[in-house]
Amino acid sequence: MKRLLILALTLWLAAFTRDRVDAWIDATPIPTLVHATSPEMRDRDGHLLRAYTVENGIWRMEVSPDAVDPLFFDMLIAYEDKRFYRHAGIDWLATARAGLQYVQYGEIVSGASTLTMQVARLLTDGTTGQWGGKLAQMRLALALERRLSKDEILQLYLRLAPYGGNVEGLRAASLIWLGKEPARLTPAEAALLVALPQAPESRRPDRHPEAAKIARNRVLLRMARDGVIPMAAARSDQLDPAPKGRQPMPQLAPHMADRALALGPGRHDLTIDRPLQTSLEKLVKRYMAGRDPRLSVALVLADHQTGDILTSIGSANYTKAAGQGFVDMTQAQRSPGSTLKPLVYGLAFDRGLAHPETLILDAPVQFGSYAPQNFDGEFRGELPVRRALQLSLNIPVVRLTEALGPAHLMASLKGAGLKPALQGGAPGLAVSLGGVGVTLEEMVQLYATMARGGNTLPLRWQASAPQTGNRILSPAASWQVGHILAGLAPPASAGPAGKVAYKTGTSYGHRDAWAIGWDGRHVAGIWIGRPDGTPVPGAFGGDLAAPLLFEALGRVKHTPLPPPPPETLMVGNAQLPAPLQRFGNRVSTPALQLTFPPEGATLAASPYGIPVKLRGGRAPYTLIADGEVLATGLHRPEFTAPITGPGFTTLSVIDTNGDAGRVSIELTQ
């Protein structure tokens, strides 16, 4: 009976002790398990472009176990904590062994700290030298094991393990000490990453490379002895030199990365193509080497079919030197010079004001107090509109702008997604010569619209950014503009590149040199100048920016320009309707108005066509639908347009003076 009482009392004490220990463990305060990690900018394929430090300049990067070479985990577990997946936070066998060795030898021969205990120390920033600190770590380790899975504990170790200096966590260590992601590691690399956290400061490869090598080789031999790696591999990798310094963290597309960082911390997936960004950054640095150090450069290259920006370079050097490289010149508002002229011509083609073969007068002209001059101060008389655009003459484009109305040009810029900035009130005729502020990225977006047949699609640099667009030019007018620009001779240094539709521009006072162009898939833009806006004597877009444009487009696979749309009117001047043969010299008559159908009307389609009514203007009239000439020589102000629908249609009527009326309607069944 007495023995039964003793047994019962013993069991009760054991249960009581267990319950008290459980309660003690459950009451353990858990430190924060969420730690700030470096904001990361990734390219379109998920590769790292740039990362930023967290508080106190620490590199601490997010990493998932599936992005780490399994060899590292095999080595880590075998070297640090063989029974990691079997113990509950404390390895009692290792603890007993360490205690017996201490009693026998009077000093610590081997440690008993588990990976969970190491995580507990990292979470509390504690030390291992004091018994009180060790006991607190053991308690926290037991608590962590109850609340977290083994994989979650391992994840904390991967993120927080110290690797020397301001480097924390496996991924930051792999990038800084090895110059690579930890997805694929050699035995020597994995062994180094296992060894460094044991003594991160005394084994730092940049300060103590020999100590790092000795520690790494010790891990290699132990792993070979334990059968984790072959002995031959261990002996071979022992001969590899240890890293002797830090590798630079990736810093590609730094200006765009800064834009993404302003949106908040975390990971940002960009549309940038890392290999292409790397290639073009090197190209830009080489191209600008030896030039005036006060010059800066910007480059944007995009896929105009998707709107994805593949490369964005805000300056040649991301510094605060004379060229103010820290300023992102892809976002700076500058005068675009002559690079707005293609849009003016496209709008004129769409409005029925001109055709590429229309003759236009390049002669002295004055609009009120404004008398535009050509860049070279010369006049060429009457010449085709096509040639006027290729020569980038000012007077013909101002004539067209006056006929269109500067407000219509500004509305088209805004319709294409630009935010043009004016100094002063209403836009004037000088807008078409660059009298407005736009950014390089906006201009590349505008040219992408023309390359895509007149349909806008905003450029995007965030992979998940939504896109919506609208049409500002017809496919025919867009193709005609591109066909004209593709007829320009490329720069002498362009090499055997394919056909590129491009335009150069130079702003007033030689402050900005531009070149923008496209092929069948890609569009690119170059700006060169001084960020402070001071003049660059002798700088011309054709000489300074165009060669770089062609080199940049030469780094992507060339895609031919598309064929003309079916509705494109491709005839000589003599075959054009009379009002389109010659621009200007109009007889004074009441302005032409297309009174029926009204703008935006929805009409029932009829096999007999659509009635059209005019007011004003001067016969004969020419009828155009969606860029296609349907009838000429019309003398009555009422007639029937041979359109049977259904669908959306844009009707234009041009009188003999070149005045035009235009409406967009929908025909339904």
C-alpha cells in the first residue's frame, strides 16, 4: 500500500511539474516574427534589378526555401542540428553530451544549440555566454516549436542569420559574398554560407578571407565524413579560393526603381527586360564617354504592341556629378522640337486637309504678328507634303497647324495620354514647333500610337498596370506618316539596320536633342541635353541623338514595318482629287459645315446609302469615308454616301478650297 502511495505521489508530481512547465512555456512572450526586408525591383522574368537596404543600412532580403539550393539545407542540418526535424526545440542528447564533456574536460568542447535556439537568440538579440540568456533561449525555442512549423522556423533562420557587417540572411549573403542567387550553389559556396553565421565578423570574406576559407573547408570535410557530399568533391572544392570582397548589389534601371519604391515597400514587378536594360546601359555609358560632362541622356525603349517599357535609362550615370545623373530625364518636361510634326501631318491626312503628295508652299508667311521661319532660314517654294515632313520644314507644318487649329493638336496630344504643359494661356501655332513641355516617355508613347496604327495604348512599367486607350489617328494616316519617316536616310553610323521610321528634333536654342523611331515591333526615344536647360551649342538631334537611337534599336530583333492598310490612297499628285492636289490659296467662302448626319449619330444602315447634307464651302466636293475616297466632283450640297454598314464610320467632306467637315457615326442593322 505504501509503495502504491509513493508511486501515485510521484506520478502526481510529474504531472503537476509537466503542467507547470507547459504553462510556463505557453506563457513565453513571442518577439515579433515579421521583419522588414529589402524592397526589391524585379524584371519581367522575375530577376532582380535593384534592392534597397532596410533600417540602419541592413541588407535583409526575403527568400523562400524553394529558391535555395537543397545542398545548403543538407549541409546546414547535418552541420548545425542533425536532429532538427525530430526534437521539440532542444536537443537533449546533444545537451547531455555537451554537459558530460564540460565535466570531463573543464571547458566547452561541443555546443548543443539547435537551429531553433539560434533563431530564438536572433529574435531576442541575446547572447549565448550567460546561463540566464541560454535558459531564456531554450524557453523561447520550446515556445516557437509549439507555434511554428519546422519550415517556418527555418524560414526565420534564412532571413535573420548574421553574415558579417550589414549583411543578414542567406539571400543577401549569397548576393553580396558570392555575387549570385542561392538557387544553385557549389559545395564550396554552400559550405561558406553554412560557416559564416557561426562567427560572422571574424570570418567576413572582405576582411578575413583566410579565416573564411578555413571555416569553409572545415565544413566541407565534415560534410564529406558524414556522407553529405563525396570526399572527392570536398577535396576539390577546398582548392577554390574564398571570396576576398563584396560583390556589388544589382542596380539596374535605378531611376525607374526609385519610382517604384515611392509606391511603397515590398516587391515590385516591372516590365523591364533585364538583359536588354543591361546592354543598353552599357551602350549609353560608352556613347556618352568623352562628351561634355554636363550633358545627360535619357532612353526609353518599348514594345509598341503591348505597351511594355523594356528599357528605361534616366541618365548615363546615377550620380550627383556635373551631369546631374540622379535626375530622371525620362520624366523631365522639355521642348520636343520638331518631333511633334509627324502628329500634325497625320491629323492633316485624317482631316482631308492634305495627302503625302499634296503640294504645299514653303514661302514667307505671317499669321498676325507671328512669322515662322525654317531652321536654316531658307525657302524651298512648292513641294510635296511628304518631302516637307522629311526635310522638317517649319513653315509648311505651321500652315497645317493653322488649318487644324492648335487646340485640336493639343486635344490629340491629351487623347494620346500626354500631359502637355503650356506657359501661358491658349496654345498658339508654335506648339507644332515644340512650344510645349512634354517628357521623353510621353513622346515615346505618342510614337507608339502612330506605330500601332493610331490606336493609343499607354506605356506601362508596372507589370500589372491596367491599360485602356482610344484612337487619335486612322490606320491609313498613321501608316502614311510612318512610310514618309521610313524614307529618311539613317545616320551614317547606323550600319545595315532594317527600315526604321524615325524623326529627330532640336529645341529652340539647342537645349534638347531628340530622336524617336519605330520598326514593326519596337519604339525607342533618345533625349540628350543638360538637365538645367542651358543651351548646348552645336547640338542637333540628327547628329547627336539619332546614331544612339539606331544603335539602341539594333539591340532588339528587327521586325519589318507593316504594309499599308487596304483603304490607303496611294496615288500621285495628278490622280488626287482637286482639293488635295494643292494646299492653300483658297477662295473666300463661308466655312464648310457637314450638317447631316450629326456628330455621334446612330443610324439604321440602308442598302441605298446614307444621306449627307452640307452648308457653306465651295463645290466641287470630295467624299471620304475612313480615309478612302468614295466620290469626287460633287456639286450639290445634298447627296447620298454609298455606305451600307453596319459599324462605326468617319465621314469627311472636302471642298475645292481644302476646307473639311467631319463626323463619326454608327450604322446599325
